[in-house]
Amino acid sequence: MEIQELERKSIQYRKAILSIIKKANAGHTGGDLSCVEILNVLYNHVMNVSPENFTDPNRDRYIQSKGHSVETLFTVLADKGFYPEEELDTLNQFQSHFIGHPTRKVNGVEHNTGALGHGLSVSVGIALAGKKNGLSYRVYTLLGDGELEEGSNWEASMSAAHYKLDNLVVIIDRNTLQITGRTEEVSQLEPLSDKFKAFGYAVRETDGNDLAALVQVFGQIPFEKGKPSLILAHTTKGKGISFIEDQVSWHHHTPTDQEFVVAMTELQQAEEAWQVQYGTR
Amino acid sequence: MELGKPNLEVFADTLLELGQQHRDLLVVTGDSRGSGKLVLFGQKLPEQIVEIGIAEQNLVGVSAGLASTGKKVFAVSPASFLTARSFEQIKNDVAYSDIPVKLIGISAGVSYGALGTTHHSLHDFAALRAVNNIHIVVPADNFETRKAIEASLDYPYPLYIRFGKKAVPHVHDPSTNFEIGKAIKLKTGSDVTFIATGETVFRAVEACNLLEGQGISCGVISMHTLKPLDEAAVLEAARDSRVIITVEEHSIHGGLGCACASFLLQEGLHNPFKIIGIPDEYNVNGSQDEILEYYGITPGGLAQSARDLIYVEVPE
């Protein structure tokens, strides 16, 4: 998909994400918005996965280890046609499978996540099975930066390098915030790139909210033969809404009526600007 | 009863045979192929063994990922570490995600003897009974071990199988029917029935022989599947026998005894009842046999418990 089309999708995804969060009055707004471009590029440009091939053993896999950013995943999967968008109106409602973290009860979700530090080990297992079966699929897994404080990620990283899983792509949503504050103030992660290199990854850093940059970096995978690829994606938590960006208070704050109107107005203006630049009127 | 092999060895032999027949069978180990008797498996089927190193959380997570692609995955680690260190991976990545990994807890209970509490698994039944969507099998002898491993291959649910590492006597005739979820009745008696699980079953059988010599009518059930519990078998035992005693190499809290007691009470049955296991205290140190003897999990100790319960209830 062309970058300009992806740009429009990002705006539309943000509208949908805020709308379902507003309706449910729950959601992880900040982390949802920081990874919109990553999921947009993965599902619309990079991965070979769709409702039609979802049972194909050679489909690409996406494991969202930072499960709390589920509203973004659900929005993108609806856009891909895994289920009607209206089903998202049931988010967090009694007996709905659309809950605050991904579950396989929702079509298109590969693995149940939510507790942090689980997705990478599972992804290593799927990638290893791909190698053993001689299949060409890749496994993409998205981790939060705060999530890296879980030691299990580093266990999994050792296996990823040990088994030379160059079919594994780890993306870090490096928005520098976690629920308590800056990651560096809660538990120092830096020098993050050096740590990942030391654990055996081939590492690339990029602007994780820049669609063109993401398209370019995903196009280089595998970064190095025989090594797992890791994208350190520098993002802004709450990206796209002026008063939500880089605010720790928006980790799982949900918009008031007034905030919602302002946010949707900003997105509407962004979409109109897109129309002016690319649209056919 | 004739002494057999350690269940651990039977597990390893069975797994090698199955691995040779099923090339999609994978064994995942955490620096435990030696203690799991899987060295030969690794030599004969090197493509079918995945070494994770000393990292149990990762071991279970990777196993879930492998099994999600259709591989038949046996995740092997000492029961203590497998069910405590990686409890959340079992809960979320296996049970909740509904991926039929076979979790194999080796050297279970107090098998590690004087290595101490860090290495004992007296919590695993209780912990995993409280997790939705995982079944628990605890084989008594070589026969049950082989049957359990064979049955696990295509078992549709997440499964935990645990056993010890010492040689155990043959409890069953090889022609016995084995089915996960269906208890095996070894003896029927009207005074007392031992409902035992795992490698305490042979001790219950020997206790029964002692009691019968003293004119007490005694039954024994091998409750090899702890979850789902064969409630019909428990009910039948409570109707056939006046006294029920459960036996397990596990904490007295949350295991077989609690499962049976809870079921019977809710059925309105309140037979004289005793749970024999490891009590909630700083546990005594020693070899496996010494620890079990200290807590009365010997033929003599079990027989004494039975007599105590029978005679307290019916004073002569």
C-alpha cells in the first residue's frame, strides 16, 4: 500500500480507537496511539496475513506482547475484515470477546496476551517451528518498552539468538513512558540498543510513528542472516492528539466528552489536510 | 508386588518410541535432559529436542509457541520449577490460550529428598487444580506411566503429568484398562477405602494387605487423574466403604484429599475421612523414604491411620 494511503489509515484508525475507548469508557489510550503506525504498516504493507489465509500454516504471525494496546489491534483487524467493525461496539461488555487484552476468541488474534513478558517466548516457539518445518513465514512481535523490565524477555532473547531465528522480528514500542513515569526513572533500560545487540539481535532504530521510515526498515528484514531482527521504534505515547502526546497520565485515561470532541476535531482536521494534499474531490 | 523401573525411565523409553513414530513430536528441556533421562532421545532424535537452558518461564512459553503450530510438545522440567517458576506461562500461554502442551513434571513430590524444599513439589496439584483448562495425571506405576504418555500424544487439552524418579513396584496387570479421567479400582472393601494417587498407590496396596490380615475389609483406588476427578469412583467408594482415606505425595492442602472431600461433602456424604499428605509445617529433612515415613506415608503408617479412624468411630 502506498504511503499516502497508509497515512489516511492511521488517521482513521486513531478515530476508531478513540471512539471505541470512549464508548467502552476504558482502554489504554496512550499506548494504543503510540503503536498505530507499527500495526498499520505490518498489516497493510508487510505481513502476509488476512482472513482468507488465517489457517494457512505459512501465514505470517503477529503476537502482541504488549497486550494492553488491544484497541489498536482490534481496530486494525476489523479493517482487515476479520470481523465487522460494529462488533467493536461491544468492547468490554458482558459476554463480549472484545476485552481489554487480546484473546484467540477474536478472529485474527494468534495468542492470548496481557500479562507482560510472555509474547516473545511464544514468538520464539513459533519461529523455531517455522525453521523446523522449512516454512518461510515470519513472526512479528510487538513489545512495550516498560515491558522489558520483565526478565522473561531476556530468557527468550537468548533462545532467539541461540537458534539463529532470522525469521523473528521484534519491535519495541519505545515511547519512554510506563504507568508510573519515564522508564528511565522507574527502572533504567538504556543503553537499550547495546543490550539487544549484546543479546544477539541485529538492531535497527527508527521513528516508529513515521510510516515511510517503518516501511523502509521492514523492507530490510532480515537485517542479518542468522540473527533475529529487532526494531527499536522510537514513538510518542498518545501520538496524534496534541494534549495526549507524551503524557504519563494518559496511560489508561479515557477521554471526557469535551476531550473526545477536541481529539476527534484534531483528527478530522488531519483527515481534511490529507484530502487537500492527496484526495480526489 | 514386583519392583519395576522408575516411572521416569518408562516415560523416557515411551517418549523415544513415540518420537520415532511421530516426527512432529518435540521435547523441550531446560538443562534437564540428564535428569529427565532424555540423553538417548537427544542422541537418536536430535532434531526433535529443543534445549532452552535454565529458564523455565521461557521453556513453557516456547513450548506454547511450538505447539500452537501443531507440534506435539512435551515440556520437561523438574515438577517444582515447572509449576512454580513458570506458573504464569502455564496459566496464560498454555491453559488460557488453549494450547495442548504436555507439561511433564519430573522428580516430583519429595523425590529430591535431602535437596530440600526448593526442589520439592508439594504445591503443584493445588496450584494447577485452580487453573482453568488444564488436566492433571499422576501415574502410579510403570504401566500407568506408559499409558498416560501414550494417551497424552493426541490429548486435546493442556495436560500436566508428574512422577518421581525412584523405581516403583508394579501395581497393575498389563491388561488393565487405562483412560485419562477414569480411576482404576484395585480392591473393594467395606471398612475402609484408600483413594491414592501417583507413587503412593503401591503403599496403599501394601497397607491394605496388612489390614486384611487383621480382619479389616479394605479397598484401594488408583486416582491417576486428579483433574478431571473421577467423581463416580469417589462416590462409589464412599458408598461401598465406611471410612475414606486419601493419600498423596503433596501438601495436605489443595490436592487429591481436598478434591475428594469437597466433592463428597457437596454430595451430602460425610464418611469418616482423612487426608494423608505432607503437612503445612517446616518439613523434615531426609531422603524421600525417610520423609514419607516421618509423615506416615508407609504401609504401616497408612494402616495405622486406617485403624485409628475405624476404631475412633466404632469403639469396641
